[in-house]
Amino acid sequence: MNAISGVSTPPAPAGSDAASNAFPPERVWPGLAHAARAIGVPLEGEAAARFAQYQELLLTHSVRFNLTAIREPHEIERRLFLDAVAMVPALDAAVAAIPLPAGQAHSLVDIGTGAGFPGLVLKIVRPALDVTLIDATAKKVSFLRTVIAALKLDTVGVVHGRAEDLGHDPAFRARFDVATARAVANLPVLLEYVVPLLKIGGTALLPKGLEIDEELRTGNRAAAHLGAAIVSDARLPVDGTRLIIASKCAPTPGAYPRRVGIPSRSPLGERS
Ligand code: SAH
């Protein structure tokens, strides 16, 4: 593997080439707390301790629950935790744009969260958020319940279900300020899953690889069908990730999301 434990390297200076890819695999891994600080998201309160517990639970449950192919401690920190931590500045900006009455928490939904990525990571870094984690696989939902109890997190719920169904359930439709989804489907499909769940004025944060020009074309068309628009596709300061940001500007027509399986079989925006 690429990391030598216990040896730390200073972060790349901001503005350098390396800053757009702050922790490439060949660099010695400085540890999650250091890496998070270097990209402008210092871990506060109980976050560092919670990440350590979460990593431990992933390492012990990954094989049995088929959670993730990433099973090396530093790779969990780098490719699962830090990738999601890198979304926090965009999350903070999205939340700041939606004023709420005092004492009310902003809400976030993560569709196809798997073992909690990125939704549970975002909850650990921003514990005041009211977070709903959704996944279609029972084993993953059961693992998430174990993690949430062990980490003593509150205002985070786990739902076993599919985006296509929950998108028509009044308890979920148009209820959330922010929606995320990572490694679940291509962009038009993701948009059909997440946009119906957003309030008007809400934001979708969708991490993607770098080579997504075609997805962006179909994604733009899909967004228009759903009452949303893609407003940004900036690179994140971590390995090869772009963050697609879409904003919901109008109600989603009642026909969306389409029935289970249709969004992925026949993605919106491919023909018109
Ligand atoms: N987001 C996680 C998991 C990605 S794997 C990560 O980045 O590691 C994709 C997950 O999406 C699987 O756990 C699968 O059960 C879930 N999924 C796929 N389609 C879904 C749908 N339509 N509704 C809800 N969950 C879905």
C-alpha cells in the first residue's frame, strides 16, 4: 500500500497544483484530522473520535455485510471519509442559503448511502444537521443502525427503501434542504432520485469522477424535467472528484420519480 503509518507530511500549499489533488495516493497519508484541516474543514468536538469508531466498525463488519471494497484503514480515511469531508464547504454554503426559524435544524437526505457515504460522514462533521440515510439493501441499513448507536448520534434516521418509492411519500417528498448521493447511478438517474425529495430552494450535492462531460449534458436536460438546474461542477481538493451542485427552483412534476427501475433503465435526458 502507499502509506507509511506514523509519518506525516505537511499539506500542499493552497493554490499550488497539488492543492487541487491534495492527497494523491503517492503522498504519505498525514491522518484524517490533518488532511481535513488542510482542506479547510477542521474536525471539531467528538468528530475525530467518532471517525475512529466508525473506521473500526467498517473494518470489522465490511466482509460480512458486503459494505465496501475499501478495507485498508488509510484508504477508508482517504477515499471514504476525506472525500465526503471535502463536500462540507459546499454543504455549509447550501445550508446558509436557506434561512430557518431559530432552533430549527436543516435537513439532509442521502440516497443509496450504503455504509454511510457521504451522509453519515457529513453528520459526524456537522452534528446539528437532521440527517436521513436511505438505502435499498437491508444489510446496509442494519449496519448503519449499529454505527449510529455506537457513535451516540441523535437526529439521524435510517430508512430501508428505494428512492423511486420514497419520492412519492408525503413524509419524504419536498421535505429536505440538501440531498446527496454518491456512487449510486449516473447523473440523470441521481437527479431523478434526489430532486423530488428537495424543497424548492434546496440543493443537491453529487460527487462524481472527473470524466463526466456526457453525463453533464444529459444531466442538464434531466434537471430541467425535474424542476432543477445544475449550477456548478467544480473539482474537490481530493483524488479525482468533481462535485455537481444542482439547485431546485420549481416543484417536481408528479410523474417523477418514475416507477422502481425505470429511472436507471431509461434515464431522463437521453433523448430530449
Ligand atoms: N453511497 C455509498 C454506497 C454506494 S453503493 C458509497 O459511496 O459508498 C450503491 C448503494 O445504493 C447500494 O447500497 C444500493 O443498495 C443503493 N441503491 C441503489 N439504487 C437505489 C435506489 N433506487 N434507492 C435506494 N438505494 C439504492
